[in-house]
Amino acid sequence: MEVRKTPNAGLGMFATAHIPRGTRLICESPLVVLSELADLPDLYRLVEALPAERAAAFWELAAYRRKAEEVDWIPAIRASYDGPSEDFEALCDRVLDAWLIYETNRFTVRSSNGARNKMGLFPKAARLNHSCRPNVFHRHNHYINRLTIHALTDIDPGTEICTSYIDIVHPTQERRRLLRHWGFKCTCDLCRSRNSANEHRRGKLETLVSRAKRDAAERSQKTNVPQWDHANALGKLEEILELMTEEELDEADTRAEILALAADCALAIGWAGMARDWALQALEIEERCLGSDGQEWEAAKARLDKVERALEAETGSG
Ligand SMILES: [Zn+2]
């Protein structure tokens, strides 16, 4: 891979050789990590404490400049400032510059055992531009404290490598709203073509996926879930999977989540054969999106093992 200029999105990352689907392209530790509640002075202190080479990597990153900035952090900087007063404004500019770099390039840093997620900066991954039809998938793996980037498709030399900054299961208008945080209007194939069939399917997907996740959370709270409830849920999940196929979302991690829910429902009804197909597909997607050293892979493998045990018991007794 190499970093070079793109026609309209500043710098971007490009493939220099053929990259097979599932390849782990980046595995990097964070430069800085901050809690979601952290403020500008917190970040600046961390950046100032970086070793020279790491600090240089930080300051090289691009930043999106917004029109109006809040100034409520300035008193905190002033309180600990003892330099000449004529330099104070320059310091404030630098604190703000650091913050804008962070806001533009940060990724979620996931925490283990239910603790609040944080945000971190990963200088290589920060070079990836956004596409609503991404060819790589990014996620922070908290087992190894690294951000990993995996190829979702085969990537030809010369192709720009793009990840999606947002959940892509949304119609164009909602994707645009979410992308406003980064201050650009997406011009990927999907956004440019914006045909009504895509819009309709993504609108439906948006509703069905959030409802399916909510219902699954509710089901997991209950001790006795009736069969028809699982069967009903399974019908909805199959509809989602079909829509995702039509939208070419075959490699999305969200698809793996839906497949896992479908496997659980099928198993609860006693359709172990069907459950096995879905559990296996979920594991394959997790492996391609995230590799096999993270929590998602472990959970998907445990699910597949459970389904296979059920299948064995079934054939054993039948
Ligand atoms: Zn787009």
C-alpha cells in the first residue's frame, strides 16, 4: 500500500499489489487514547508527551476545520500557562489544531467487560478515506489493543483502499447526516448513483436491523421465549439477509451479527441443520473482517461448536 493524492479527497491509501480478500492490511496500536468525555487540554497534554517520532506522525495528519469552535476550554489552558502573554494565542491555536486532527481521524477503542469505549488515533488507518461501499473493514481488537484493517474484497493494484466511517445500513440522506462530522460530502458510487431501489432497500434495512437487534436483546432477557416468537424473528432475519444480498452487503460485519441471531433462533426452534449453515457463515465473515484473534471470532466459533453439538445429539438420537 502507498499513501498518495486522490482527485478530490486529499491524501488516500492505494493498493500497490493485488490484495486477496480477508488479508490483514493494518494492525496498529494507538498513538493516543482518550475517554469520550475528554477535552482539548487533555488531548494536548498527551500529544506533548509523545516521543518526537510519534508526535511527528500525529501532526502530519489532516484536519477538517469547522466554522465555529467552542472556547470554553481556554480558561483551563490559561490556568496552567506561565509563558509570555504574546505567545498565549499561538498556544491556543496549537491546542485547537491538535483537537481538530483528533476529531477528524479518531476511531473507537473498545473496552473489555462492559467498560465505556474510548477514542483513539491510529496514524496509518487515519489515511483511509471513507466509502459507503468500502473494500476494507476496520475495528479495534481489545484482546490485542490494535486497530485491524482487513480486505473485504479482492483489491486490484492502483485501487484506493477505503473503509466506512459509519454504519452503512442507512439511506443516502442519513449517511450524509452522519458524515457531516467529518465535513465532507461523500461521492462514492453509491452516493453518486442514488437510485430509488437502493434507497428503498437501505431504508427498510435500517428499520429492520435496529428492530431485530432490539428484539434479540429483549429475548435474551426473558427466560421462556415461545417457539412462535423465535419463528417470527427468524422470518424477519431472513428478510434482512435477503435485502443485504441485494445491496451487496455480503461482507459487512452487521451481516455476521444477523446471521448469528438467525442461527440462535433456528437452534431454539430445533432446526440445527439450518442453524449450522448460518453459524458457519457468521464465523467466516468474522474471520474475513476481523481475523481470528478477537472476541467476535471467539463468540462465533463458540456458537458454531454449540450448534454442531446439537446436530450431533440430533443425529445420535435419531
Ligand atoms: Zn457514499
